[in-house]
Amino acid sequence: MTVTGMSGKLRAIGQDVHAWLPPRHGWGLANCGLLVSRDTALWIDTPYDHQLARAFLAQSGAVLPEGVTVDRIVVTHPNGDHMWGAGVLPRAEIIASRQAREHLHFDPHPQQQHALVGAVDPTTPWGAYVVEHFGGYDWSTVRPVAVSTAFTEELELTVGAYPVHLSVLPSGHTQGDLFVHLPAQRVVFTGDTVFGSSPEQPGDHPVHWAGPLAQLISSCRRMLETGAETFVPGHGPVLDAAGLRGHIDYLEYVQERAHACHAAGLTAAEAARSVIDEGRHPELGLPERLLVTIGSEYRGIDGGGQPDMVATMQQVAALAWDLRTGEAPPAGRGGRP
Ligand SMILES: [Zn+2]
């Protein structure tokens, strides 16, 4: 896997607004946005590493007026796949919610993740999963990204004459989510509150680290209430309002199954397996991620705290191995890095 197979393409989705869309789905292949005016430009999120971010920057440069640079980056939530590319714009102001800034330390540090990819044993379920899904990125030169402007609730920016509304969302995908509404273009950038999928371009199962699903559902409804017509999800194809309503149906289905499995005494891993076995969304990739989303829903019911991200990912890798081979991971190779 190389950067050439992962680099996105810039697509105009409204007046002076573009979406940078990776060629396929998968862990870390995030959508980004570009809003252009005569004197300034704004990115919404960045790709996962500097190689991808440089590709996005070069394509952005091709549509910017002479002398205009990208001065600001809005980060929709504090995950590396939406902000670790910011190092290619060292002078840009980085804008995020205050909750995002406070929760940055729950994500692994880029150098930790770089070291992990080099250190895992690819013959174990854990190592195989890490190499397959994260081995194509290069974080060797990536340093942690500092948020320069943090806010609570709402922030209104202007880019040239265009208003940009930023709204902080309650805990859902992470504990620092926001969405970006461009009322002049009737466009919303949803961040990872929404994972896009369409019949022509199926995506992946969402992965929600915080929850609960009830809040993700109400956040999706709030985005619909803006009257926007175009919704750029954090990953997957661009949606219209009907596509976003379809995503709400998915979230309600997982919510209902998670609560039923919890009441029946199943573990989160067993519940994920049972939802996968129901086969309601065979078109979506990465079904093992249901374990994370259902685990977050369980913590909401049981009153638990923060998930252990690495331990959770090891369970995800074991479930992926199980789904692929039909067997439990080999004894004694259960996947410690
Ligand atoms: Zn993401």
C-alpha cells in the first residue's frame, strides 16, 4: 500500500467549496474540505499524514486565486486522521472545540503510532490488522498538532463574504465533535458523526469511541435542520438529505440491537458478532468496528468511563481475524504488541 493509492481528488460541491475525497474507504482515509475566497482560504480537516496532506495542498493551490493561502484549519474532532496533516501548513490557525483540545491526549501520539506499525508482529491477529490498515501511512515526521483557537458551543467565522458556522456537538464519535455549516452553499461538513455510504459507493461501518448513539442520532437531525442539501461525512461518499436520513436509520438499528443484547447479557464482542451475523448491512466494510460502537453504547448504559483505545483495537483485530478465518485467534498469540 502506498500513498499513490490513497490520495484523494478535489471535487467542487458548491460555490467556492470543494471536498477532497479519498479514492476508497478504510481506516484513516478521511474526507477534507476547502473553502476559497479572494483573500483567504480555509481547510476543514486534514489528511492523516504529510504525504497525503501535501497532495491535498497541491490540489488546493490549483484552485486558489493568485497570492491566496490556506490560513485556517477547522478540525472537526481530535482524531489523527483529521488533523495530523496540519504540519504542512505550519502558520495556519488551528480551530477546534475546547472539548477536542482537552481530549487530544486520549488519541495515540503520532510517534507512538509510527513506532507501533514498525514493532508489531504481522503474523499475529493484532500485528496483521495494524499493518493491513495503518501500514500505508507515514508518520515518521509528524509531530502532535496544537490547537490555536478553542471554543465552546458556537463560533462564526467568515471566509471572504462567506459565513461559516461551527457548532459543538455533544459526546458522540468523540468527546470533541463539531460540525461545519456553510449556509450560503447549503453544505454541511459532518466530521465523523456521519460515515457515508450509498448504493453506488458503499462505505464502512462507523466507529464511535464515545457515544451514546442517541446523541449521534440527534446530532444528525440537527444537521438536517440546517436546511443544507449536501453533507460531507468524515469518511465515505458525499450524501444528500435522504442519504443522511438513511444513516440515521442505520444508527437507530445498531442502538436497538445494542440495547437488546445488553439486556440479554451478551458482552459487547458477542453483541457485535450477533449484529454482524444478522447480515443487515453486508455492503459495509470493517464490520469488526461494531465492537467499538457497541462497547461505547454499553459504557453509556453501565456508566463506564473512557475506553482503553489500544485494548479495544486489539479486540477489534481479534474479531476481524475471527470473521476472516472463522476461527478464534491462535492460542498464545492473542495479539499483544
Ligand atoms: Zn475519521
